[in-house]
Amino acid sequence: MTNAPGEPGTPHATGHPAVTRLYARLVVSDGARAIDFYRATLGAEEIERYTGPDGTIVHAMLRLGGAAIAVKEADTGDPAPTSLGGSPVIMALDVPDADAVAEAMLRGGATVVYPVADQHYGQRGGRLADPFGHLWMISQTIEDLTPEQIQERTTDLFTS
């Protein structure tokens, strides 16, 4: 039996299967504490949680607005960023009030990487590291700019 066009697993013209969902899976040292942090500071809603016999979180799904993230506790095959010296991945959140979200995260134990400030690309935002080693770019739109305007400002920033 073959799938109809657009159904999960149906190849596109390129021969690649259709992607039906994409989400980040955050590996953390303390799953319950991480879920509490994301709920308290980002307003995440816990959708599901599965634990091992010892209570270790092997998978939890959280909803953040229209997006989702998964959380699992570190193990031999999945180390937490804190054990690796940091994370090369940055989670980007667009929010109505970047200052308020950053303040909530800081109260919850996050640290500032770059402070929230007006940016040349029309957003107010900054970067924080959560207590579990994950990086978050928190942004809100303050100007509606065209791609050309953003490029012009970016060029000016790097040449002045």
C-alpha cells in the first residue's frame, strides 16, 4: 500500500520523505527540575511524561505556544550540555515581551549571555543560558523591516 501525496512518509518529488513534525529534544541533568523551570519561566504546558522505573524522565513533551520541545534526562548515549561545556544550539523564541520573559528566566536561574537590547534587525532581544546548559534567544519584533533593510543595517554594522 502506498501513501497518498502529503501523507506522512510520502516521498516528495526529490525522493525524500515528507517531514510531518520537527521539534528540539533537550537533554538535561534533572528532568523534573527542567520541566518545572520551563513551565514557570516560559509558560510551557506539559503534554506527556514517561519515566523509567527509577523515576528518570525518558521523554516529556512540552508545548510552548504553537511549538513543542521534548525533554529527557542525560544518560551514557545522550549527554547534557553541562557535561560538554555548553551547547552549540540556540533555541529561538519570538515573544510579545522579551524583557518580561528574560526576567522570568533570570529569576528561575538562567544567566545572561547577551543582555536584552534593541537589535539592528528590528527586534528587541537577548540570549540566556538556562540552568541546564541550553541557550535561548528571546526576541520580540519592534520594527517591521524588509530583508533589504536588514541587510543594509547588517552591512553598516560590520563596516562602521
